[in-house]
Amino acid sequence: MTNIYLLPFEENYILIDTGVKKREPAFFAFLNRHDIVPDKIDYIFLTHTHYDHTGGISLIKEMSHAKIMVHTKEAGYLRQGFTPVPRGSRASTKVVAFLGRHFFKNLNRYTPTEPDIVWEDEPYHPEPFPAQAIHTPGHTSGSSTLIWKEKMAFVGDTLFGIEKEDCFPWFVNDTETLGKSWEKLLDSSCEMFYPAHGKPVTRARLERSYRKHFRS
């Protein structure tokens, strides 16, 4: 349902998002298969705080003692354990968003968690990793991207990789702001973009989608 990413540097790691609830055993089984001790995870970077990105936050934090990084505009949601459903960007997802807001609110809840690092000024550099966090709002007001080694961008729901050609997210709170975030990504030196849903997106694919949605 949701991709999470574990990025290695020397002997330590950054984890990007924590997935949905009840998938933590699969994550720890993965660590065990690869002989990774949980406390080697130094940071948990949250691209935003929807339930499918924060469901495992409490247990993974407890087992790893990692520092949770989140943009200031998402920190309040993380503390209360609830983030509102975003707006749908097409007819089918507008229906899903409506149902989620009005009938399935409890689905969007997760364990309230205190962040360790609340950042606003960008780029934010989690030392000593070759990474920088940038603010890429649109999907939510605090949506963020982690750029790794200046070549790879881990974008959360700022892009979707589900459809063959288009990478426009299925849920967007602010389309105009999303366009500016896409411009920021295209202004970077990144060649590959790794979304939370679907497969990696190439720069060429992002450029085509940008022209379709923001230059037509």
C-alpha cells in the first residue's frame, strides 16, 4: 500500500516514512534478514503525516530510538495522531476523500507521537548523511521531500508512480502549490523520484506530467 525506504550511509540509516499500522512485523523481519540492528536507524523522515505514512511510527521509534524529523506544518498533526484526508484530484478519488472525511475518520488515526526535529528553514541537513530535506507542499501543506546524494528524491505523495505515464497524485489539497513544488523538484539535479505509491518516476516522466497539468 505504501512504499517506505531505508537509506544506508556508512553503518547507519535514515528511514523514510513508516507505512500502515500492523505492518511493523514485516519491517522488523526485513531488518533481521539483512542483519540490520534497529538502533542503527538514526532518523525517521516523514514526508507527511497521513496514517499510511505514520502507522508504524510508535513501535519503530520505540525499537530504534531514531529521531523523528517532520516539517513544522505537519508537527501538530503528528502530536494529535490525526491528519485530515486530502481532497481527491479526480472523480473517483473525490468520492474516496468524501467517504474518508465523513464516515471513516477513525481509519486516519495513528498513535500520537512527539517529533524530535521540527524543521522549517530549508534545505535541512540531517548530519552526517548526504541528504537534504526540502518543503514540497501541495498534497498537504507540510509535504516534504528528502534529496539523497543530489541525485534521488524521495517525494512521499508529491508524485504518484501508479499510472504508466502520468505521475499526478490522486489526492491534492492545493494544485497550484503542487505545481510550484514540481518546479522545485525539476530545478534540482535529481534524475529519479521515488514516490510512496507505485514505481519510481524518471525526470522525463515528471517533465511530461508537468507540461500536461501546468503548461497546457
